[in-house]
Amino acid sequence: MRYIIGLDIGTTSAKTVIFNKKGHVISEHEEGYDLLHSAPEYAEQDGEAINTAAMDSVRLALEKGSIKSKDVIGVGLSSAMHSLLCVDKQGRALSPSITWADRRSVNEAEYLKDNHSTVYLRTGTPLHPMSPLSKLIWMKNHHYEPYQKAYKYVSIKEYVLYRWFGEFVVDYSVAASSGMYDIHKQDWDETSLKLAGISRDQLSRVVPATHEMKGLSKEASDLTGLASSTPFIIGGSDGPLANLGIGAIEPGETAVTIGTSGAIRQFASIPAVDEKQDVFCYSFTEDLWITGGPTNNGGIVLNWLKDLFSNEGYSLSFDQLNHMAARVKPGSEGLLFLPYLNGERAPFWDASAKANFIGLRSTHGKEHMVRAGMEGVIYSIYHIAHELERLGHSHDALYASGGFARSPLWTQMLSDVFGKPVHIPKSHQSSAWGAAWTALYSLGEVPSLHSIKTSIPMNETIEPNQANYQTYQQTFKIYKELYPAIMKQLKQLQSI
């Protein structure tokens, strides 16, 4: 039997998933790494630790499945977006990898919003501290030594690829999420580069998702267990590949991913941006874009509630939290939660946003707070969906991925809030399968990217409860007005 590998270099871990050509998982392994906070607002990672984790995850997945390298058709790559490293001419890291969660460039992002808002209309990347453009301007303004010495500015995916192949290349979707790539012209945006104080020579060569890389280095071959002749397909970022891997490809098919953070996304045949700048739009292929919005606050809300309600020596499980929430009626008996524990990206793009319980009474208990927290995350996703509808996207069917897809209660909430069916695949490794399928297509093993829909084993489809839908429609009308109403006061609190 022959196998295809999807390697997903994420925010918290590198995951290798080995599939057969029908999309069934044969073996998988995940290697974690730390998020480092060397100063307030910083969120960094060790690039070499990630490189090592990626190699280890491949080798250990092969070993777990007793799979020989000669039986591997190829490897497709996926990665998180918005990371930035400074590297020297030998590809050695001069800086940590600065992640999407890093907030040091808040002032630079505000400067861009106030003075260069048209950058978004060309690049599709919201003007926010997550953007590598904001990070580079921060480096320039603060005379950051690695910035001054750098030969190239790269994402973590580019860093790993250079270590394995000795070539600086970047796929369309990772390039597009940098804030410096013109999604209309499919080329680096000269105005953005000038703002960052860099030249196109200091960025990688942009290649399509189907670009094949050969000649795996001896070190990488030894440490991954793959033959040096194994073809690698560059793939894309985790967002569009999750849509592909879950089957949300056609108009009206919407992917919702909730892990630590969350996102809602749809493919589009033309770039979709407008003056409100509420959503992102990134290139995936020459004629396919991914449009949507991310939320900072997904499963992290449940983590916070879990820690809040656990006692010393006794930790609540996520199953227990789900059981607590299930005891409460939809709408949480008048309790709403704005889930902005870590600021927010879409639709407000406000790094200083704060979380709030609204409507709290003495009759509410922990179970109400847990349910309101879960509902708040779904309302946040639904809020972004409304902005996508304004741009012409419909949401006829939802496809769920990420850790929340394992929760029957949470996915039922998603179906009830939207009033739409939710399809749940058997495998939760949608980005890895999307990367693997892109590799199969590039290598001529399958006829098209769209033909993936026949190879995604589905677990179940959840139908909406219409009574719950009506309840949620009423509460959402209140929810979406709350943050704009108290935003001024929250900013005043922050300044005290």
C-alpha cells in the first residue's frame, strides 16, 4: 500500500498525519513546543525547536504505522499564518519566531489604520498586530538588531523548508497573510515593502500551492526517516487547507474551526475586500481566494472557565464542563458573554478588547457561566458570518473542525445559532488532509482539488433545532450591539 503525508506546522505543535488515498488516517504523531513570553505583549517561539519537532513528528508517525519511506507517495505542507523570523544568509535564525498572538506592534497597526488604510484593500490582510507588516514596522521603529542584520524575513514554514531544502520559497497563502502581498496582482506590494523598510530581495520567491520541492537534505532525511527523493509539495496555510480537507469548497459551504482560537472561512473565485476591513482575504491558488475572519477566543474560553472553577487538587474535565452547560436552556437564562479574553480580531480588530458577562444575577450559577461562555464563542463566529454575508457569501451548510467538533453540545449550538446543518468529518485533521490532497493533486494521483469531496469520511450531520434558532436570533441581536456600546468605557478602564 502507498501513503500520503500531511505535515501541519501549527501554533502549538507539529502534526504529521499519514493517510491512505481514501482519506483514512493510518498513523499520526504530534510534537508540541512552547509559546514564550519574554516581555509583556510578546508571544514568540524557538524556530529551531519547531524545526526539530517537525522532523520528530514525521519520523515517529512513520514508526508508529510501521511505514517504510519507499511507500510514501509524497508530503504536503500546512502551517499557521502570520509568523515572522529574521534569518541570515545561511538561513540561521537571528530572532525568535514572532507569532500571530504577539501584540507588541499595536501602535504600528493603529498607525497603518490611520494613515495607510488602503494597504488592506490591496493585500486583504487586516491592519492588526498579528500582521508581519506591523511587526516589521515595529522592528524598524525600535532599531531591532535582528531586523538590521537580516538577509531574509520569513515565516516559520519558510524557515523549516530552508533547513530541509536550502531554498527560500513561500506559497501564495502564507505570502498573502504577511500584509505585504497584493492579492489582485499576485505579487509583493511595493508600498507595503517601503513601509516595512525592506526590499523584495529580502523576501522569499512566491510559488503556487502545487510547487514541488526535491532534494531533502541528508540531515532532514536522517531525522525524518524519509528518503531524500521524497517529493514535498509546499501546500498552503492551515486556513484554506482546513477548508479543502473538510470539503467546504463550493459557494455556500462554510468551514468553522475552533481550537484554542477559532475562524470561519469560505473559498471565493474573486478577492473580497471592502472599506469596512472586517474580514481577511488571502490568495490560495492563481484563481481561488479564502475569505473569512479569525477570533482569538475559542477553546481558550473553556480553558479559562475550567481553571476558574477547578479547585486545588481537583481539575474539572472538559466533559464535565459540557455536562454543566447542558443543564442550562439555550440563551443561558438571560446571561451573555463577550468572549474577548485576549483582545479580538474579526470583526472589530481591537487588540485591547475585553471580555464581559452581561446580565449576571444571583440566580445564575457556574453552569450558566459555562454555557454562556460556549454560546459567546459561537456568537462571535456568527458575527463574522454576518460580515461575510454583506460581501455576498451565503452560509448554506457548515463544516466543523478543530477540538470543538468533538463536543455534541457545542456543535449543536453552532447549528442552532446559524439555523443550518453542520457536517462533522470522522477525522479532525482537516488541515493535514488538505495538505496531503494538494500533494496528491500536484503529483498527478487525483484529478483535481475539488474531487477531494468524495474522499472525506463523514461522521454525522447535525440538524438545527428551530425553537433554539429563534431564541438565539433574539439574543444575538443584543449580543452584537454590546461591544460597540461599551468599547469607550473599556478603553478608559485600560488607561487607569
